[in-house]
Amino acid sequence: MQNAETILDIIEKKSISDKQYKFDRLYRNLFNPDFYLGAYGKIYAKEGNMTKGTDNETIDGFGMKKVNEVIELMKNEQYHFKPVRRVNIPKKDGSKRPLGIPSFYDKVVQEISRSILEAIYEPRFSKSSHGFRPKRSCHTALKQIKREWTGVKWVIEGDIKGFFDNIDHDILLGILNEQIHDGRFLELIKRMLKAGFMEDWVFHKTYSGTPQGGIISPILANIYLNKLDEFVEQVLIPKYETNKKKRKMNSIYNKVNRQMVELKKEINALDILDKSREQLIQQYKALNLERRNLKVSDEMDEEFIRVKYVRYADDFVIGVIGSKELTEQIKNEVAEFLQDKLKLTLSSEKTLITNFKDPVKFLGYEMYIQDSNTYLVKRKNGRISRAVNGIPRLMVPKEAIPKKLEKFMKDGKAVHRKELTNLDIAEIISIYAAEVRGLYNYYRMADNVANQMNKFKHYHRTSLAKTLAVKMRMSVAQARQKYEVDGTIGIIIKREPPKRDLIYKYYNDGFSKNDYVENSNHQDDFLPNTSKYSGRNGIVKRLLAEKCEICGTDDKNKNYEVHHIRKLKELQKKYKDKKPPYWVEMMVARNRKTLVLCEKCHDKLHRNKL
């Protein structure tokens, strides 16, 4: 059989070359062991795989024997998805969000199905869709707004009521059927959707919504909302945008410009020694100053209309260069389309129309149009020039940093974090460093990122110092002095040569604004994605080597399985005061959370006989 990567590349290239192509014979890919190995290699490292689904199965014990059992069920069309175990996760506002935990082998089948759907649909998705897609992110969505939304007057802030829970299964399957003519593959997706869910270990039917927590959920959501993308881009934008390439000129600007042209002619006609010439030059300079304080184009030009659109998952914004009445009309048409074609409701209370001079919230940022009344600014080199207006600005919202600091502060002061004091010094520093680095990385495109992040860092770093002080039972000043590396809080763990010392330190690299978006919307986004399952990762190679990493047997007729653990630290803690078994020593020495074992050794391990 061909390997999974080759097959996915063939599918994707066909999707790129022929947008109308209908795909069939997809289901037979579920008979190919290479797809299962590729899917396993992609998802095996996620901690949630050690959480039991409703069938009590986890990732532990994965091997070719189980893969072949699943393939046999697929061939006989007898593979049935287990009900999704539903647990409630606390949300920031105190309410709870249901999170689904699928069975592990359901996850593998979902990942295979997801990779096939991605190969088909990724080349056909809109450039304005950024959520849960390769080489796209919140940052690429925001960059598109900053690059393309100059001059936007009104913004529709789209809010779909309970999107993920209200996807209509029949509509979704109908959309899939437009591109996929493979009844068995569509039936597999249907069974996936209808799997139901478990709440408090009681089986319930699910009549709408993609599998919560499911691997395939994001691409199914994008396939569903791609219909909205097509409606906006292929119907609304052509319907409302005018052919006019630019706004008409501001009449006052034109008038002043004509006066300057005439005055220039008079000045040039006079002798250089003529006394009246200096007076005309002063008049010219005054007119030039007046002109530079005027807008070139007429912002009220009703014949110049533009519609912009960006979506990230179920969050979308529509920008309009036009009247508020036109914007209302567009909003109503979007609401009507969602209701009639996708059975989704646009929240009338939360879907706002905002003048873009005022802040608009999108993807955790605030954005607004720079529209100063002063059109002249003094540059760093001292020159006076026209200010850049009408370009969107991205900002860290005022409430974002105080909210992030809540768990580090009390009564306006930084406090220690009790829950971290049982960790090692290096772990504590690493957690704090990752928090500040992660927050900065998210807000690095904001114009005020340096100001806001320095506020955050002041309290956050003090909280770190206090946490270390409480742990080590010393003063904060002593903690700062004891744990100092390169001008910031840190620790160096010495190791015997040739091993290098380990350095852990708090973030200290500054917070400059950075508009660069890695993997942004370049042309290669639409070339074949050859890295889907490219190459064999380590765990798959080890499994295919068919050799037990404990007893050394390499009998090709035996079955080999992968033993998984959640965390190495849990093993080290368990055997802290006693000699660990050989298999534990091996995992710790190799710094691995997996072991490839023969069935006999794996069985012994679980019976504590190894």
C-alpha cells in the first residue's frame, strides 16, 4: 500500500488543480495501516490520551495488533464510535464548559478523517478564514485587517449563538456531499457526529453539535462556515462594492490646490527682485499649510463602497467603507443567510455595528482607525509631514493586563503563589517565564505592547520573587540576590562535563512591537502541504522496529505495544525513596514517556512483575 503522505498529497494536488472535482474511494484509506501510524504519531504526545474514555481505553498498549483489529472492523463497516465522555470544565465567569473526551481509538480514526478532509478542503477555503488552519492564526487574521482595512468606517462584530452546539448534521453532511461522493466515508462522519455524549457517566443522544473536544471538530466547523465565507465574498461583496477605484477628491482640498497652482504661476512670472514676489510666496506657504491639514479625498463619497471580511472560527468581522444604513443592510443579509441556509442565529444583542473610530474587540485585541484631526506630524528627523490616517491600530485592551494579574495580586500588591511552592526552583522560574513570554507573544502586534507588558512584568516578577522567598523561607531581597542570573531572576544547575549546565531564567528580552507573522498568508499557503505525516517520527520507527526495549526479543511473529505514562516526574516521585524497577530507570535515563514492549513484558509491567 502507498504511504499516507503520498496519498494525502495526491488528494491535495487534485483539489488545487480542479476545484470542481468530486472525491470518491476515500473510505478505503481506513484500511491502510500507515494512516493509523501517522495519526498515532501526530497525537500520541498529548496528555489527554491517558484519560479514559467511556470504554476505559487509553493510548497505553497501542500496537499493530489493535490497528489491525480496527481495520477489520472498518472493512466490515462495523466500527462504532463510543459515546463521548462529557466533563464540565470551569470557565472564567464561573460557569462551566462541557468538554468531550473521546475514546483513544476514536481519536485515531478522527485524526485520519481530519487529515483526509484537510487535504480536500484546505486549498478551497477562503483567504479570509484563519481559525484552526495550517500556517494561519489569530495573528494572520489581525495582520489582514491591518493591511487591508484602511479607511473602513463601520464594523459589524459578528456573534453566532452557540455555534459549536448548533451545527445541523444534515446540512453539514449535505455540504460534504458536494465534494465527496463516497457513501461509506460520509456514513463514517455521520456516525461520528451521532456518537452521543456521556455526562456523569449516563448515555445521552446528541442531536446537534460537532464532537466537543473532538480532533475533527475544527475542520468540520470550517467546512460548515466556509458557506458563510462564500456568501460574503461571492455574493455580498460583488453586490455592494462599486467599480470606482478611489474616492472623489475633497472639494475644499481641490479649491486650495487650484489657488496654489495659480499663485505659483504668478510667482514664476515675476522678476526675482520684484518686491511683491515675497508677499505672494508667503501666501503660497499659508495655502500649502492649509492644504496639508485637509483630507485629500471626500470621505462622504457615496459612490465609493468597499466591504472587507475576516473570520476566525465562529468569530467574524465585516468592515464597510460606506454608510451606516448600508452596513445595517449587510448585517441583516448575513443574519438571514445564516438562518435560512445554515440554521444558525446571529445574536441581535451581541452583533454590534461600531464606528471604527471607536474600539472594536476582536480576538483579544482592541482595534480602531487612526483618525486624528491633526494631519501634520513632526517626524523623528524633525521634518513635518502628513500623518498616516485611516490605518487600523491594534491595541492591548486596558482591562487585559489587570485581568491577567488577578492571580498574582491582592489589594494592589503582588503576592506569592502558594500552589507553586512545592515545585523545584527551576520549575517555578520556568512557569513564570513561560507565562510572560506567552502573553507577550500573543500581544506583540499591539502598538502599546511595551507599555502594557512592562506593567505586567513589574508585578509578575515581584510575585515570582515572593514565591521563591516563601518556598526558601527567606526575605524577598535575599531571594532576588540568591537567584540572580544575567540581571534577572534565575538559577544555574551545575552538571558534570561534558554535559552543559542548565540555565533557567525569567524573561528579560524586552517587549518591542513585532508585526512579523510566522507562516503568514504567502503564496505557499496554497501549495501542497507535504508535512502532514512526513517522515517517521521516533515512536513510530521504534514500534515498526519490532523489538522489545526491555527483554530485547525481536521475533517478527510477536505483537509489540507501546507503554505510555503521563509524566516522568510522577514516576520519579513514586520511586523517590526506593529503588525503581529497570523499566523506570530506562524511561528516566532516556527522558521518554514511552516504551515499546512485547505483549509478555507489557503484561508483566502492569502486574508489577517486571
